[in-house]
Amino acid sequence: MGTAPAARVASRPSRPSGGDAGGYGLMGPLTPRTCICTTRDGFFTAGFPLFSCLTRLTLQACIHSRRCVFAVGGILEVMKLFSLALEPISGALAAGNVVVVKPSELAPSTAAFLAANIPRYLDPKAVKVILGGPEVGEQLMEHRWDKVLFTGSANVGRLILTKAAKHLTPVALELGSKCPCIVDQLDSKRDRQIAVNRIAGAKWSVCAGQACVAIDYILVEEKFAPILIELLKSTVKRFTTTPECMARILNARHFRRLSNFLDDDRVACSVVHGGSVNEKTLTIEPTILLNPPLDSDIMTEEIFGPLLPIITVCRMDKYYVTDYNTPSVHFCLTKVNEGNTKLMVYVHVGFQYAVEGLPFGGVGQSGFGQYHGKYSFELFSNKKAVFKRSFLIEFMFRYPPWDDSKIRMLRHVFNTNYILLLLGLLGLRR
């Protein structure tokens, strides 16, 4: 599949920005997929864990190998980027599985493209694309699979787990989450502008915040908030000089959901920039909000759109990000050295998804299971333990009848006192 036709399909109907359709949306599947195909044999190579002294002494070998899990089902509730489908497929195929993929009905152009092109380039007996709505997904989950990967909302993820429990099917979930961006006070003007560029790029420049790794809200100290807001305003104007610079909302359903966030009077009064919506074109202006109520829908649900709340705190070291469950990504823009207790957060690289050597996946409310590059292969294969022993050496103290001498030798083994064990075997110590 060439990138040109894929980019054209990626532009319908949500019209991502040029970076999304031509780069970000395709970079994910192409690079890790190439990595998986070229290093597949290395992934299958048996590994050797650390040997104990006793294992070496008795000429035993402990290795672990991998085997396929065979039948893999993939269900994607919301899918705009091809990588959400192609990358797990590449890992599952590299591990020797057959795969069934059900793309999201909410992105019909992408689903139709995958259904038309995957059979052209991959063996239809190994990969099957099934189109349809939620009822099709429910029918698929009535069957027994060896592994299921679901990408979508937490509510549907719970239904998938419930269905999978019937057959004890292992499930990997990649769910949405409220990914925070922690902005520390930056003294240098250059550092401030770079930080704001990265915030605007992660939130608005690619697909209008419609990604599970997009910034959901910002945490900043009160005294630095005015500076940050003014820089965000100027940067947004520079980044979105024409309406074509912003991606459309995926569909009318998601547009209404985002519009309803702003219809709340308590939220509307917190808007400090933007806020205009156009239902005809399914576009929403990049919107900045300052301290919307924490119990409002915009702060309790994943936004998945171009709305960016800013929450101020008196002191950053008094705030724990874990108050908002367990997001899949933390953005941290700070010059505080790692390990400094001033900023008590777990830090992950925002664009980790672009690095094929890093695993991608959530924990808790943001899902579980990891894939990406080598980790896609590991997700869809099963590590098996293999234990080999030689007939050359045999310790008879392992067998009854028991006496004090044998028990003493066993105690040396359990206490890992191999020197006394060796002396006892040589008859130098009783």
C-alpha cells in the first residue's frame, strides 16, 4: 500500500491536517512494521535466563521460547490512523497468527480502504477484515479467540472484557484517558516558546486533539498561568492561519459531544480563547479554558477534541496527577532534574508512539497490554519455558528414603549454600 492513496483516504471525512494525513498517520505502521519483518527471526530465538550455581553444576539448561497464540481478533472502535490497525496486524502475523480485524464504523473511509487493500497484499486466509457496526463486534466476541486487542472507549472496553470472560480469552485494551501536561515555570523566553510550540503541536496541529495520546488538560502554577495563556493564544493564531489548518471533527456524533461540553454555562464562562463551532463543516476553533469546574463533563470525561482546559494550582509539588486515574501518557515540560521531589509526577515522553523501540500501552483506566515494534510481536505470542537436563549427573539425595545426611544436603540446596553442598558431595564434610 503506497502512502499516497492511504493519505488521500486519511483525509476523508475528518480532513486531518497535512502532517496527519501525510506523515503522522502513516509513520506509525510503516516504520515498526518494517522493523518487525526484518527482525522476526531474532524475536523467535530462544532466550537464556540467568543460571544458578546449582543449574550449572548439574549441567541443566533453562531456556524460554515463543509460540504463536494462533487466532487473534482486533476490534477498533475509533480509528483514524492506519497504525492502530496495521501495526498490531504486523506483530500478530510475525508471531505466526491468523488475524481478524473489525475496523471502526465511525471512520468508514479508512475501514473501506483497509477492507479493499489488505486482501491485495496479504493472504486472505491469514488476515480477514470484517466491516460492520457494534452488532458485528458483539457477534465476533461470541466466538473463542486466543487473543483480543480492542482500541476505543472504556465503556466499550468493559463490554469486550465481559464477552471475553465467557471463553477466558486474554484481552489487551488501548483505551482513552485524560492525559495531563504539567508545565513548570520556565525562566527563558526561548524555553517558554518551545514549550508552548510543543503543547500546541501535541494538541492542535495533527488531528485536532482526536488521539488517545493528545494533551487533555494542562496543570500549571497560578503565577505562571497568565504568561502561558498569552503565549498559547499567539501560537495558536500563528499555527492556524486558515481554516484548512485544522482537522474536522470525526463525525456529527463526536461534534455534538464536544459542543455539549461548551454548552454548560459554568464551562462557557471559563473560555479565554476560541469557542466558536461550525456544525456544517464539523469544525471547532482551538479553544482554551481557564479553571473549568472539576466536576464538569469536560474535566471528568476524555475530551478527544480541540478543547484545552488549563487548571491552576498554588504549588505543583502539592498536586498529584493520579487524581485523574491513570492516563496513558504524561507530558512534562520542566527543567527540574529527574528525581527532584519538587515535581512529584511520573513522566513519559509525549511522542513515545513514534519511537518503535518503546512499548505503547496504558494501565488501569487507560487499558492494559503493550504493543509497538517488538512489543507487538510479544503481545501476540506466548513465552514458553523449556527445561533440559543431562543424564551425566544425578543427585541421589533428592530421593527417599530420607536420613539426616540427605536432609542436610537438601537444606544446603534450599539455603543456596553451594560451598557446603559441594563439600558434602565430595565427602569432605558431613
